[in-house]
Amino acid sequence: MHEVALAEEVLHIVGIEAERHGLSRVTEIGLSIGAWSCVVPEALAFALEAVLAGSVASGARLDLESVPGRLRCGECDNEYAPEDRYEPCPACGRFGPQVIAGNDMIVRRVAGA
Ligand SMILES: [Zn+2]
């Protein structure tokens, strides 16, 4: 399952952050989930609960934030935020824009004590 692999990746990043900030316990994890990342937040939260159990972040509160997708036109540099990532540029009509946000999942914040 895609979400389990992602949850393991989150745990890996959280572990690095916890060590870097000298946290003995992680109580909150903030995640940004792109609209086009194909991540189902509920499934990720469920997978994280299982993966984090017994780790430094066991039982941590999850703060899942959804990030809308944004595109930039390669022709006229116009930035736009359509529902559909394949939508052509509304300013010049060019197809094949560059995705500048909303494509991935990011660990935004790791907090604890
Ligand atoms: Zn354009």
C-alpha cells in the first residue's frame, strides 16, 4: 500500500528532525498534502498511527493540511491554480505547464519536548 510506504518515509524524516532538535518525544507532526499527490489523508493518518506506534512519535497528534495545486505556464510565466493539473494556461492557451505546488507530501512541522 502506497500510504504505508509514505508513513515510513514520514517516520524516517520525523526521526531525523527529532534528533536534530533534541526531542525525546514528538507530540505533533504537521504534514502538507498536495491536492495532486494521490495521497488519501485518512489512509495516511491510519497508516501513520500503525507505523509510529512504539517510535519516538508514538501517539503524536497529526496536523494534516491540504495544499492546492498550482501550475506555471512555460510560455508566458502565468501562474494559475486549476482543479485539473492538465489544464492549459488560461492566459495564452499553452498546454504542458509546470507543476509548482500540490504534487507531493511534505513534513511541515515536527514538535515535541
Ligand atoms: Zn501562458
